[in-house]
Amino acid sequence: MRLIGNKTKLLGQIESLLLDRGVEGGTLIDIFAGSSSVGKHFKRRGYKVLANDILPSCYAQAVAAVEVSRWPAYRKFSGRYRDALSSKDFIEGMHVQGDILEHDDGQESPRRAARRLPLARAVHYLNTCIEPVEGLVYRNYCPGGGADRRYFTDENGRRLDGVLGFLREGYREELFTRGEFYLLLSALVDAADRVANISGTYGAYLKNWQASAKKTLWLTLPEVIESSQRNRAYSEDANALVGRLKGDVLYLDPPYNQRQYAANYHVLDILSGYHLYDDLGKFEASLYGKTGLRPYDHLKSAYCVRRGRRRMKETNGSGVFGDVFSAMLDLVLSTKARNVLVSYNEEGLLTRDEIGVILARFSGSRSYDFDNDFREISYKRFRSDRDREENGDGAGRNYKVLDGRGKDELAEWLFFAAREGARVTS
């Protein structure tokens, strides 16, 4: 899933900072999981990972990548569709699509291949045996559907609707276990993201079709990271949840600017929540605007509100905070974790010193130790296709060059803080 701000390229730096501060295992709480890149990394390192994200698309990724820790059997599914799965055409088709069965290095053991086979069959079934239909995606996010939106080609919209309908029915009939279902759903969301006609986020679609958008929707086998730990995924308000979780490290990668993720990734969230909508007709009727937004007031984040700018309206009983500083302060002071690690962009709504003040209060110190517990990592700014566009009228987004930086050069801040008197477990 193309999630702007994911920390894939910073994983080594994040782990290095923890190691330098004496943290070598235990439980990591990834309270803003996003694409789950951090959770997956530390799961591979043997940590127990508790991942949380309130957005449906990110939650689906967290269940599949963090919570699922062994290859599923798909017993009910395999029993119901035994004839189709054992047919000559189906088996030959799986061999033709060898990327579904082969590990990246092409040298996996027969035992591992056998463990992967039930999931591979289920993925191949979704790719080849589900009839396309004209449903919610086609009607609202394809040019032929009448809403005049161009997120997906008509063909891919129909394919998405067919698979979504199949998964929804299977979910409601308990054809799949929780892990089995979310592995397939995450694979579908990733496949949809690969063929979406967007430049960076779903805040807008492109007028002309990208080459990638013209490709046929095709699910690939999702990764299963095996683990002996009892990893778990949540989908709750971070501030309401954090006080109920115990761990060694609270990792924070909150939204850092004023753009609400719920509006920028609404299409993927709609796909990810499709199985939960009791009245599909009523839900579809609620979609609005040029981009087909769904009502999302309950998903708005105080972390996207500049300090002192305005106050969020209360939408639930989980606790509402007026701005990013008050929300961050409450989150850090509410955790039961021994250590806190924050990743934050230097262009964010919080200043370096404001984060330092919050972490100093957590650690019981008079001031934050920037000399030993802070790191600044330089990287190149992400530019979407639209940002990079150049034509005769000078189209393309211009970004401010920060003092002391080259063009498109930014820094990510990493902060570490330990609770006063905390003893790290390893």
C-alpha cells in the first residue's frame, strides 16, 4: 500500500537508536501502524508487536502483517470449492502464474511450499474464478459508472466489485477465519492500490490513465511473517487505547501535517470496510463530492490540527483533544510503556522543542537530552507524479526550501525517552 510517510527506509536507523539505548527485545506498541512497515520489521526481530490504526485499510494491513503469524489452512474454503481447486485447469493455471507459488529466491523448501499452498490457492481462486460485477466501486470510482470519477478502469472496477462481494459473503458466512480473511483482503487492497489512477494519494484522481492503471487487477501472495509471539492488531483511537497496553517500547509515528489521512485514503478504506457495511445501499448513498468521500468526521485526527489553531468537535466518548500538542502530551503521559520512540518530520506541526518538552515530562527530567537521545536523518522529499509534472504553464507543486537544506532535502527526527527508573528488558 502506497502510504506517504511510511518508514521503510528508516527501519535501520530506528532499530539502531533502540539498540544504542539498551533496548533489545520485548513488546513494541506501534500505536499509529500505517502500512505496518515498522511492526513487520520488529516482528521479524523477535519482538512481540501490538499494532493499532483507526483507518480500515491500515488495520487490514496490520492484521495480515502483524497479527497473522502462521500460514493458514483455509479448511472451510478448500472444502467448499474442492472441485474447482482440484481441477486440471486450475492447477495448470497456478503453475503458469508461478509468481504465486515461488518464493522470491525460488529455492524454498518443500515443507514451506506446502504451508503456503492453501493461501496460494485462495489467491489464485480470487484472481481467476470470480465473475466481475458492476457494484459500488464500478458505479462510484470508474468512468463508466456514472459518477464521472477515474480512480480505476471499468474492467478493474468490475473485478474489484466481484472479489469484494465474494469476500463479504465469505466473511458473513464464516467461511474464513479472521486471519484467512484479512490476508485476502490485504492482498486485494494492495492489488487495487497498484492499479489506482492516482499521483500519490486518493485526494484526487488523474484525468489521463497512467500505464500502471491500465494493467489488469491481479492479487499477489501476501507475506506471512511467522512468529511464536502473540502479536495483535487493534483499530481504536490511539489515545483511548494506549493506557490499556503494556510494553517495553511505545513507537509513535503520528500524522504530522494538516491533511487528514481519512480523506486522502478514503477509497482504500471503503474497500477495506466493505464487508462491515450492513446496508450497502445506504452507505453508497452517503458518498459525496468530486472524489466520492464517505462521511469521516469520526476519523478526523487532532494530530492534524496545529497548536492553538482550532478545536476538534467531539464525535465520540473516547476523549477529544483540541490540537496536536495536547493530543501528543496525553498520549505519551498515558502510556505504560517503559520507553518511547518518536519519529516525526521536520515540516510537521510540532516543533523539535515541543516534542522535547513532552518527552522530558515522560522521563521526569527538567529538559530533554538532545545530545544523546535525538537523531536527525536527512532524506529526499517524496514527490508525486503531479508534483514532478512540468509543462508550458509551469504546473507542478513548489515546495519551500528549508533553511540549511538543499532542494527537496528534508530531515526525519527520531527521539528516544525512558521512563524515570525504567529497567529495559532484553
